Amino acid sequence: MATRHVGHARELQVRSADGTLLHVEVRGPDDGPTVVFSHCWATSLASWGRVVRRLDPGLRVVLYDQRGHGRSQTPITRAGYGTEKLADDLCAVLTATVPEGEKVVVAGHSMGGMTIMASAPRETFQEKVGAVLLTNTGSTDLPAKSTAIPLPGPLGTLGAKVFLTAPLPLGPATPVSEHIFRYLVMAKGTDKATRHLCARLVHGCGSVPRGEWGRVMTALDLDDSVRRITVPTVVVGGSEDKLTPPWHAHHLGGLLENCEEVREIPALGHMGPLEVPDTLAEIVDKLAVDLPSPR
């Protein structure tokens, strides 16, 4: 595991179970409660930046790029993609960054939430995780429940599958692409700066990993794993989320053993960390305060 210091962040390379190298950043005081953030499909750890800047400065923050995203290694073959690989990666990050006996908050957005769900049965997760935030995410039936493609019944489901899996290069971000992304993943009233940031993040993701992870999500079935999350959990959904509509948040709430709250936020699209960072930071701060003391 290689480490270097850049500004206020300590950068690490963490090797996952199959050898994939993951880019990890650790910020904040070494002795603070730890929060680990897992980001969404087709972005990078930078998508959590607005939330991180609003957190209690006493927190220790761990961020990492999902495989195939940001500065983490991209799998060479299709065998490198799957929910088990997401779980391998999160558990490798937890092992590398969480001190022995400490319980942490894990926060996941969209595919990052799916990563947390997939990891729940793992011994590493159960030993190290003391609280969970799941925002704008789902455990099953993603194409069938999506309203991103406004077509009836099976046609809408097929359209959602095509959107998720198409490995097409997006080219440079433009005003047109910003408006397309706004329609697909953000609320109607989203400001220009947020639209621009979202488009820039998505355009920075390679077309092959974007399509491969989309393929994984079309067949998602993590309900049984969700039931293995036993720690206090908050679920957030958006009333205008087309990719994971509010049905998913309430479905998760019904599966979780220790769900503290299902919060459906009005006028929120799919990009919670970009659209409502104050709300998510407040939830993370509270979960961190309530963490059990280190053993």
C-alpha cells in the first residue's frame, strides 16, 4: 500500500482482492471519528466534495474511486465487474484505513449505496461499520422502476437498460449535454453550476467501465444483503429522482433491520451529494456523533 501526502489529503493506493489498485484519499484529524464515502456510477470521489466541505472539521474522512472510475484501475476483462467486486473494494478500503476496534460511518450514493449493500454480509463490514447513509440508491428492479425514459411499460424498461449499458463515448461537456444530464439525473430547478459539475464528472468517466457497471446494475438483486445491515441506517430519496425513484428508498426502509429514517426530499433529483449537500452532511455528522466508542 503506497502512501503520499498532497495538500491536506493523504493519498493511498489500496490493492483489492483481485489485485485491482484503488485510489484512496484520507482527510481530517487522525483521531477523529471516521466516515467512508462511496460514490455513484460514472463519477469519482470528487462527487462527494460538496458534502465533505460541510462536515464537522473534527471528522476523519476517507474517499475512494470505485474501480474503473477516477484514478482507480480499470478492470481488463468483464470478470472484474460485479457486486462482489464492489464489496471486495470497499472491504479493502475499510481494512486499509480503519483502525482496529473502531466503528465508522459508511455513506453511499447510487452505485456507492449498492456497494454498501453488497458488502453487508462480509465480516470486515460487520466488524468495522457502525452506521450507514444510503442516498439515491436501490437494491433491485432498477430498469423497471426508472422513469428516466418516458415510455410506457416494457419500452421504458428497455430504454433504461440501454441508457445504463451503452458504452458510447460522450465527448466534451457542452451546454446541450448539461441539459440532458439535468433532465436525466437532477431536479428541474437545479442551478447552472451544479449542472456543469455533474456533466464534467460524468464526461470524465471512461465509456467501457460506464457501460460495464451499467450492465451490472440492470441485473441488481441485493435485497438479501440489505437485510444483513443491522446498524443504524438513514435512507434518503428524491421526489424527482428518475433513476432511483422514491419507491426504492421506501423499499430499502422496509428491508433494513435498524432503519432510523426514510427521508424523501422534495425537488431532489438523483444527485443528492451535488444537490443537497447540507442535508447529507447534517445526517453524516449526526450518525458520526452517535457511533459506538472504540473498543
